[in-house]
Amino acid sequence: MLSVSDLSCIRGERRLFSGLGFDLAPGEWLHVQGENGSGKTTLLRALVGLSPPAEGEIIWRGEPTHRLGEDYRREMLYLGHHGAVKEELTPLENLKLAAALDGRSLDDREAMAALHRFGLKGREELPVRFLSAGQKRRVLLARLVTRNAVLWVLDEPFTALDVKAVDMLSALIGEHLADGGLAVLTSHQPMPIPGGKVARL
Amino acid sequence: MSAFLAIIRRDLLLAMRRKSEVLTALFFFIIVVSLFPLGIGPEPQLLKKIAPGILWVAALLSTMLSLNRLFATDHADGTLEQLVLSPTPLGLLVAGKIVAHWLTSGLPLVLLAPVLGVQFDLDASALGILVGALLLGTPLLSLIGAIGAALTLGVRGGGVLLSLLVLPLYVPALIFGAGAVEAHISGLGATGHLSLLAALLALAAFFAPWATTAALRVSLE
């Protein structure tokens, strides 16, 4: 479903990687590994279309992603290592507005359920700036539940999460894969999710 | 369309939670405009002559103050990336952000201008023309400014660069906007100036969101 061939990325003067290729079928996930500065984030940004690769093609359902445009972005969710939540808004507002900007309507019940799943019960109406780093991360990750994307592209999703949240997120990714979803993750830790492919940069 | 309204609602909500930023630009406008009559002294003829120019220059500078944060905060916290990757066309979201910017920084100036204009001994009909010109001109300032804000996004010292880039482009708005009130006072009629201002606005409303979108994509790469 997602097929990448002969990808190379250049950052400034430096060639980060070249000739990278992989195929992902529904239910499969890719673990992108590599040292700091080896180009993991650059690879993910190229995959989602934020910075076009120097060479190579990214094919989604048989079509190059840059030609699919909105159709690709509707099925794809990228969560980078930025917070990407508004500090002044509450978790509930953040989640509902993020959905509205994507052109989806999200009712309170669904949004609450997603936040509760991420252990934010009782914090729904508190401005995000009063939350801890791990809780902010959970607010962002709650979008995984509400967005209904097929391809998840997650940059260091386990950063700042406690043991319980790591287990919960792993279970969530497992469910997503079992439902025929795809995932591309970067992480320095060994991943507690079975059946992944590995790309070393 | 719902995404367009959602981004306006989001930016207005954020402006309400961060009132100080909006109020700073507004107080700047009030203070600059109010200092001139105090500095120049009670000469009604002179004040009347310089009033449109001062109000317009203050409006330009006040808009400049608020332009920096149009995309910068979204860029810093990563929400801009999410907007770019949203299935909603980026042009629509950018247009929404520009509308929200005008509602928080342009519209208050339009509403305040007649009150401040009284200090310059402008009569009711001249104040009416002033409000009309600002109503056409301030959206133009937001639209042109958005292109500059997108181009200077993430650049160190972007604030200075933004002024250098945008202020020259504001000159037509300044000339026709201030000219409309002057023409009315001198009895020539303001229709010509206002029509040109409206034409500029139509042109910018069409091109600016598109140009801003292109500039944002380049800045984010």
C-alpha cells in the first residue's frame, strides 16, 4: 500500500541517506532506526510531504503521493516531536478544533472518550499550559483515536510518556495494525509491538 | 467551509485568551494618534490637514506590530505543520487566518478611528469617509502583510525584514486611503480614491491567500 523506492534526502550540503526503499502492506509497520542526526525526522517529513525528497518516489495505493495531495493527507496522520497543541486552549478544545480544521466534526462525547483513554480524565477543561510535558504529549496523541487515519507517521511517539502510557500507546498501535492500518515510527527504544520491518539509516 | 469558520473561531479564541497582544497594538494606535494634537498644539486648520495621514500611518504601524505573530506562534508550536498536512486546502485555512487577523487588529482600528478623528476637528462627513476608507484599507493591510509574514517565517531578525518588505507595499493603501479623506475635505469628492482602494482590495483578496500559501510551503521545507 505504501511503497518507497530509491529515496534520497539532502539537508544543506549533506546527503543524509540514499537508495532507501521499503514496502508496507496493511497491518505492517516500519521502525526507522538510526543515530541522532542520521535523518530519521527528515525521512518522515519526506514521507508526509512536508519537505520533498531529492530523489525517489513515494507511492500510496499505486499513485505518487505528491499527485494525490488531499486524498493522501486525508488518510495520513503525522505527529512530529513538536507539541502541536495550543497552550491557551483546553485539551477538549484542542482536540475538537484540530478535527474541525481537518473538516471533520467531532462531538464532545467522542472527544472525551479519546482523552479518557489517554488518562486525561478531569483535565479536559484545564488550559494545556497547566499540564505536564507527558500530559501535553497525551493530548496530541489523542488525535490518533479521533482522526481515523490509515497511515500513522509518528516521530518519537514515546517521548515524555510514563510506563503506563507507553503500554497503552503500544496497545493502540497494535489495534490499529490489526485493523489493517499502517505505521511508520522512529524510536530509540526497542518497540514492544510485534511484526515490524526495520529501516536503518 | 466548516474548516474556514473553524480556523477563524480558533484564532479569535486564542486572541481572547492572549488579550495583551491584541491590546498592545490597539493602545499603540490610540497613543500615537493622540500624541500628535498634543505636540502640534491647538491649530484646527493644520490638524485637519494632517489628520488623515497620521491616522493612516498609525494604522499601518499598528498592523505591522501584530503581523509578526500571524504565523509565528503556529510555526513555533508545530500547529502550522498540522495545518499544511490537513486534508483541508491550505489556501482556505490561510484565508481564514487572514480574516481572523483583520477581525482582531483591523476592525478595532476602524471602530476607534472616528473617536480619535474628533481630536483633529474632523466633521461628521469627513469621519464617515475616514471609516469607509479604513474599512476598505485595513483588510488590504492584513492581506498584503500575510504574504510578508509567511515569507519571513523562521528567519532570524524577521521582524525588521518584515517591515522592510511590507511597508513599501502598503504605500498605495496609504496614498489612496489618506487621499480619500483629504479629497473630501477639499471638496473634490472621495469616490475615485475609494474605488481604487476597493479595486486594490479585490486584487489582494484574490492573490494574497494564494501567494501566502506558496510562501508558507517554502518556509516550512
